[in-house]
Amino acid sequence: MNKFLTPWVNKIPGVAGYEDHLIATLSVLLILIAAAFLYFLVKRVLVYFINKLFSKTKSSLDDVLVKRRVFNRIAYIVPAVLIYKLVPDVLKDYVFLSNLVSKLTAIYLVFLVTMVIDSIINSLLDMYQTFAVSKRMPIQNFAQVAKLLVYFVAIISVVSLVIGESPLKLFAGLGAMTAVLMLVFKDPILGFVAGLQLSYNKMMNIGDWVEIPQHNADGDIMEIGLTTVKVRNFDNTITTVPTQSLINDSFKNWRGMQESGGRRIKRSIYIDVNSINFCDENRLTRYAKVDYIKDYIQAKQNEVDEYNKKNVANPESIINGRRLTNIGTFRAYIMAYLKNHPNINQELTLLVRQLAPTDSGLPIEIYTFSSEKNWIKYEAIQADIFDHLFAVAKEFDLKVFQRPSGADFKGLKSV
């Protein structure tokens, strides 16, 4: 380029003695103009057509490269390489400027290459997350480790350019700093190992509903990262949990319930023990009219009568022999009601049991599984079941226990 410009510069009057400076300046300006033109050609033409072409394809995978601006960042590298190759050679007579431009351009190239690799990693991660396997085996932590290594190599490269030493020497010198690096990167290392354990043991996937009481987290997993796990709580707040703490502490994952055939209902009705009685003929006649238990009443009464005929000498006392009770009949009704309920999974455990009496009454526990696992629908089904049972308890001459309130005491007449 200098040979090309020299004849033209020598023809300019009044530049005697400054020809070399003027030639160098003009050469640098021409290179910068060429770099700008090359950038325009690549960015405004080539990248534009590539983005247009990808946007028209049926596959959505190549759209990720456009979204992450991979080609846009590559466009910056082309003019930078031109400047790095030509400008230092033009300024070879100006050692300081030549070295300064060479180092600054090299640092700029390292930055650009790092950004391109970062975009490629993000693109690959986005592509992977379009597949169903990404929810079972998230690789967000691997992507973050890869980025960390890329940035680390970039920093070492920049430092080597600034001090004028080979990067290999710096990497060799880092061996003595291993203990310091382990201390500095302790959390990322522990988080990475914890992330591997979570993924390998399938303890947690994207979209799982988890409860982490020690961090007040209760919601769906948004992201499993290198050092943190993000949980979107049901109140739409976001809790960030250290990945390592999920290995050290316990948490509840509701994935098993979501993948099973139903969601458990486990709740008790407390019966006032003073309302528990034997069933007389009038009660049995009334209970026998209930469709769900009419066959039960008939079969049970026949069984009791047969037993009493054989084993009871004095049947006049209600205490002698066997008798049906209103609480036992109520339990039989609950069981029959649940077996005929359309939203109860009949293939899973269905249990109506009596727990130990408490100062709040006799607990009758319902242990069953709703076939509907959606939270809103599940709560509605559970509420409907207990609405019915609370209302029907009095039909069996039972009282649901409730602690007396101020209104109850006001109703008492003074003696």
C-alpha cells in the first residue's frame, strides 16, 4: 500500500520531509474505510439475507441463531481481523503505535470471539430446551460451566496480551494458585456438583412442583442453574435457592403425585362422642332407606341377629350381644359414598378409619385419592365431599364437634 501511495504523495506540494507520516496516515484511513465497507457488506447484506433465509424455513431451530444474534456478532469480527492484519504492518516504523494497535485489536478480537461463543452456547441451550428430554435432564448448569471456562480463558488471553507473555505460561503459573482458585470458585464448584447430583438422580426437573420450607419456597421450578435454582411460588413471587442446599437439606417434590393416578385426600371429621349411640329399630328403618347403605344395613342386621340368637341368653338388654351403632353405620355410608364418587380413583387406597379419641372428639379420617390432580379442581372436589359429609352427619344422629364460642355461652340461662 505504501508503494501505491508514495507516487501520489510526492506530487503534493509542501509535504517534503513528511511523506512517510502522510503515507502512514492515509494508509490507516484507507484500511479503516475498507473495514467499515466490509462491515457494511457483511452486516447489512450477508447477515441480512441469512436472517431472512432462516426466518422462512420450517424449522424453528435455526431461528434460535437469529434470535441470539450469532451472525450479527460474527459480522464485527471480519473488519477487526482486517485492521489487526494490516494496520500494524503499515505502522511498522512507529513501533509504539504498531504495538498499541496490535494489542488493542487483539483484545477486541478476544472479546468478540467470546461473545460469539457465548451466543452459540445460548443457542444450543435454547435448541435443547425445545425437546421434552430437557425437562427430565436440564443442562443449564453445564452451559454455565462452559461459559465460565470460556470467560476464564478470555481473561487469561487478555492478561497475556497486556503483559506480553504467552498464555501457556500463565496457565502453568495458575497451578500454584489452585488453592486460591478453589476458594474463589467454591460456590460454583459445589453448585455444579450439586446440579450433577440433582440431574443424575432425577431428584428435580424443570416444571416440578417442590416445597422447600427452609427457604419458604412452594411452587414450580423455573430454572436449575450452576449455583441457584429458581422457584416460581404460587403467589407469583420467585425464590432463589442455592443448589448446594438442596443436596444438604430435604425438600418435597410433588412429581410423584403428578405422575401417579391421583392426589391424596387425608382429612378428618371430629364427632362429638356424646352423640354416639346404638341403633334402634326406628333408626335402622330410616337408614335402610338410604340407597348407598340399604344392602349393608340388611346384611349387617341379618349377621347381628344370627349371632345374638346363638350367643345371647337375655336379648332384652341392649348391652347384651351385638348391636349396630350410628357411628359405624356412618363410616359405612362414607365408604359407600366414596366408592360411588366419580372423582375418586378406585384403584388407589380408599380408607375410612377411626382414630384415637381426642379432647376435640372422635376423629373419622377419610384417606383416599382424587383422580383430578389439578390444584383448583382437587380443592373443589375435596370441599364438595366434606360439605356433603358435614351435612349428612346429623341424619345419622351424630353431632360434629365444635368448641363452644361466645354465642354459645350467651345462650345459657343463668341458674
